[in-house]
Amino acid sequence: MLCNGDMTDLPLTTLTRVRRGAHHQRTDRAALYDVVDTALYATLAIVRDDRPVALPVGIGRDGDDLLVHGSTGSDFFRRIAAGAPVSLTITHLMGLKYARSLFDSSMRYRCAVVHAVASVVPPEEKEAALLTLSEHLMPGRSEDVRPMTAREIAATLVLRIPLAEASVKDNAGSLVEVDDDGEDRSVWAGMLPLRVVAGDPVTSPQTVAGTPVPESVRRAARRVAASGTA
């Protein structure tokens, strides 16, 4: 997905300034959008009744906003719709760093944390927003299946989360070790790369025998294979 909207740097605030490993922070919106657009889900958190609650949610970007959806009957989503502040996290784990000590061992990753108050997508914009979400999660699938019904749309709450206050941390190029650190070089050190892969499509047993796997499913598999992230 192309980066639309304001391409100015992300503002540094008390919520978004990275304090540990600050040299890995990225403040360009292109970096934020890349983390978002190569992810299929995020962790969305609020404080409910004085306790933190976090749930995984599917995501899709629409310009400078992130779209999420849930049931209109969900207390979690209703609280967000009513104005509860949210924190949303996306992480791409890229590898395990095996240093010569457990203290120095770590991970390579790209991540984004967004702080916001969401807004409710109005009824007249809801179907288009849901199609945007569908195109991100399952590109082309809407052409394979029946249209959404008015009842299904009415039962779904769609929220916009502005990508205005966010931090991005990218340590994908961080070193496993440094020269002259005094560690024993006879102990193995290195990197274990990690990536997401798509398996072969599994047809539902109730599907008519011989029904071919649609191109939309194969397209999604190719996208995962190309990015290695979700």
C-alpha cells in the first residue's frame, strides 16, 4: 500500500520517545507505514476498570489512519468507541541474536507503538472501510464471495485509529557482537533468522469436491512469502 497523506516526521513526545536503544528509533512516516502495511494484525490495549486489557486485532491502513473492527456487542470495542485511550503495538520479529553471554543475547525486530483516541466510522462509510480491511488481510477475496449484508455491516463496529502519535524502532541491523569485548571466541555466536511462511491452502471438507483454490488465496500466500512478515 502506498504512503498517503502527511509525510512529515513523527513527533517526539513523552509517549513516543524511545529511551532504551534510542539510536534505533525511526521518525519518518515511511518507516511507520512500512511496519503497518507489512503486518496483518496488532495488539490493541486499553485500561478497563483499572486493569490493562490487550487483544489481537486485524488491521488495515487507510491513509493516515489504521482501521480495526469488532462486534458492536463487544464491551472492549464499545469502550474504545466511547473515547478510551488506546495503545496499539505491531512487532515483526526477524531473528534471535545469539551472543557469547545470555546478557548480551537479544532479538532483531521492527516494531511500532501507536497512542491514540479512536473514532467510530459512520454507517455510510462502514462498508468501504470493511472492504479496505478485507483487501489488506485477504486481497481480492471480496470478488470471490457474496456482498456483505446490511445486517452484517450493522453488527460490526469499525474504528479509525489516527497514526499521529507513534514511535518506530528498527534494530534489524544491530550487531551480534563487537570487537575486543573480551568474550571467548570459541563459543558460537551468530543469528537465527526468523520469518513467517504460508503453508499450502487447506480446503474446507464441506466445499464441493474439485473446487479450485482461488487466485486471491494464492496471492495472499505469495505476499507472505515475499515479505516474510505478518
